Amino acid sequence: DGGLGMTLGELETAVRMGLRTIVIVFDNEQYGMIRTYQDRRVGGSTAGTALGPVDFAAAARALGARGVRVDSDAGVEQALRQAMASDRPTVIQLAVDRRWTGVDATP
């Protein structure tokens, strides 16, 4: 989700260009990759990597895209099917455990 926060303007471009892009946000409320690299350093300082709860689905809608929040595994398939059938970009915001960064954290 931190990565989407840095590039949210690109979603407006996709809407304006009429693209049918699907963006899946693994929302752990942090800059996960940066956090992982900070954890690997001696001392493990994690300054500036925590984010608050950002409603990326609402941000997508504000930019003219579809925005959907999925809070359980059971909702993923339906959200993805609807996104593939949509005539505009879709952001699917998946809530994940904050401990999951999506990066192999082994030093």
C-alpha cells in the first residue's frame, strides 16, 4: 500500500486514458519493503515506515476508478471477477496482517 501511495496519480492517468487496469493493494499499513530493509540493518530502526489506515478504495473512486475493499479471502474471487468485467480501472484493497511485508525478510 505504501507503493500505491507513492504512485496514486498514475490511477488518474489510467482513468483519463480509458484503461481497464486492475490494481491489487496488499494493505499492511506500512512501507513493507522499506521496513524489511530497515529491519535487516544493525539496530533495526524502523523510522518512517508505518502508515495509518488509508482508504485506497475511496481514493480510487475519487479519481474516477472503481474501488473495492476486501477484508477476507472469501471476497477476493468476486472482487477480481468484477474488476475484469469493468469498463474502467479498479483498485482492489486487500487487508493483510501488518506483519506481512511481501518481501523475504531473511538476511
